Amino acid sequence: MRTRYAIRQLVEKALDIKKLTPEIENEINSELTAMGHISDVDYEALELLMAEMDAGRIQLVPSLGLGY
């Protein structure tokens, strides 16, 4: 995915579909591993994702098979 703020873009996908799929989660983890650090923008996006999950507005689901 190698774009600026790739994690934020992945979080936006999860927010759009209101689901965190294993594919999105794996992409986020891959980006974190590859970058070795996290930008403030990406960190804030992850905080938002976690808050939305805690509030029950985003669900962790099995694969949707949509290529996300």
C-alpha cells in the first residue's frame, strides 16, 4: 500500500463498511511493521478506530472476501 498515511486510509475503509476485516487488520499490521514508526495522522486514525470499536459502531468480522 506504500502511500502517505496508508494506515489512515485503511481505517477509513473500516469506517466506511463499519467492519474491521482480517484483511484490513493484516494490512494495518503490515504497514506498521514495514514503517517501523507511526505518523501522528495514522495514530489518530487508529485511536478513532479503537474508539468506534469500543462504542460498538465497528465490528470485528471474519473475511468478507472483498479484497479489502
